[in-house]
Amino acid sequence: MKINVEGLRCLRLYLSIFIWAGLFAHQDAMAQSLSKNIAAQMMQKGWRTCKAQLANELRDEWNQKEIRYKGYSLKIKYKLNGVKPTAGRSLYISMHGGGNQAVAFNDQQWENQIKLYSPAEGLYIAPRAPTNTWNLWHESHIDTLFDRLIKAAIVFEDVDPDKVYLMGYSAGGDGVYQLAPRMADQLAAASMMAGHPNETVPLGLRNIGFAIHMGALDSAYDRNTIARHWGVMLDSLQARDLEGYKHVVSLHEGMGHWMKRQDSVAVPWMAKFRRNSLPDRVVWVQDDVHHLSYYWLAIDRAQAVSGAQVVASYSGNHVFIERSDVSKLYIRLNDRMMDLNKPVVVTYLGNEVFRGMVKRRASVITKTLKERRDPGLVFCAELELDRGIVRKLD
């Protein structure tokens, strides 16, 4: 009897995708070097398995229109517009105003937000902030709640993961300023209406579309002056990086805090953007709410320090670490980024520190599936860069 060795190997490695779900372990399979085709199959099948698990985990929350995390509750209202495209619906997350106000006032703002915008196509969701604090849309629990909301929309309403948009008015605009840079790897574009950025900076917006809409007369908390300043900063960033920082800044003449819906032009503007989950340049600024991965970069929890920056890029099979304020950095790769059948070169702060083959591994596929649960952020190879020294997973 003739044995199909490649078929058996594929089956063996396919079974290993379930390790991340904790069903069983197969260390030999996890350590094998994969071919390009097998790695691609494992990533596709692994995402289908992950999607089924997400459905089981989030079904009750979606049906009850209440996303939950660590005692916090994100109630949602939503509407569906237009015909669903073949690749899946768009998703608009629209944050209400209010903030440090009575519950009834914030509830009224939530009720108003679901009526405020109407995309031609897509799932339009207005969540109710879990708290009634001044910073209701950028407290630490919001990132995880929104991550769960996005996953639920993908699973239950067939949202395209590359067509996710964030928007918000007043205190909701504060949230856009804060969340868009730190959650950019999950977004295609974001629009800020009538908000204030507080301490955040625009550097992390490099790979998404970003719109600012402000009443020219909206002077409370210097919102209009700061919006103009952000326009100057974004213009400057784009002038130095022509492929990044796509933006529009509109100060609506004669308008105060209420722009009489002139800001609604932001919706069709955002709809032109698709997420690039594997951009050739990444600018990562660690906010006060820490994230351990960002596009194709990752760190250990000990490296998560507010304000730390990493700037990295790739061209062909060459990876450039232009700046790193962390001592240990993980570089994640897949065949959509470069040809992993050829040597990879890493240049760190101007010095070549690695040149060699990097193996595709089931362990990296399962790890990134488990961490991100996002089909656009699954990787099959990884390099560890520790104080400028590269370590391969051999």
C-alpha cells in the first residue's frame, strides 16, 4: 500500500491547530517546519475553529445585546443598512456623548446616537458606555469590550474584519482620539466629532484613515484650537511619510458644539478605507492602557511601559527596526508579508543583526490565533529581538 506522506503530515499538523483551544497536545507537530501551503491551510482552518469557539462564547451576550467583561456591561443598539457585500458587512461603532453626568442624561445621549448617523451599508452599533465617568470611552475596560463587540459582529452578522470603523461625538469624540491610535490594527478608519484628545498623540494613526470634524466656534476646553493643531500635526506626519496618515480635518464655520449633522460626511469618507492588517510600516506608541501586540509586532507584559515607542518597517524580505524603546521585541511574519522560502534580513537601528531562514511553525499559528482571534493577524513565523540580538525558534 502506497502511503501519501505529505497528506499524513498535513493531517498531523492540521490536528495541532486545536492545541490553542486546549483540546490536546502534540509537541512534535508544533515543532515541525511547515511548507507554505500547509501553513496557509492551518491558518484558514484554525480561523474557522476559532470563529466557532467565539460563537459559543459570545452568543448569549449578542442575543441579549450586552457585551460583558470583568463586571462591566456594554449594552448595544444597532441597525442594519443596505445589501450585504459578498466579503461581509461594514461595522460602524458610534460612541455617544455625555460623560460625567447623571445616568438619565447619558442614557438620552445613547438614545440620540443610534439616530445620529446612517451609513449606506453596514452594521451601525451605538453602545451605551459602561460607566458615567468623564472618561467613559477610554477607561481600561473599553478596549477589551470593543474587541469582544467586534468579534461578535464578525461572527453573528458576517462583518468583514477589514471594514471596521470607529466614530463618536463630544465625549464619544474624546474616545475616538484615545482609542483609534491604540486599536488601529483592528480598524480601517475613524472619525472624531467635537471631542478633546487629552494627553494622547496621533503617531499611532499611521495606517488608518482619520477624520476630525469640529465646530469652528466650539471653544470649550479649546476643542477647536486643538483640532486645528492636530490638523497641523497630521499634515506634518504625512509630509514625512507620504504613504501614511491619511486624514481630513474640517472645522465647520459658524458651528458650535452641535454641527447640525454637517459632520455626517465622515461616514462615506470612512467607507472608502479598508484595513491593512500587515502594513509595511508600523508606528507603535504604548498608551496608558497597555497592548501586548500591534499589527505584526509583539512584546512581553514586562515591556509594556506607557509612552514607549517602536517604529518598524519591511520591504521584501528585509525588516527594519528604526526605533525600539523596549529591550525585547517579537517580529511576526507570514507569507502575505514576504517570501519565507527565502532568507530574512533584520536591521536593528541601522545595523544588520540577522540574515537567515525563518521556519513556519504550528506553534506560532496557534499562539497568534489564541492571542488575537483575528484572521488578519495570524502569523506562522516569529523572531525574538532581545537587546539587538535575534533569536530564532529552533
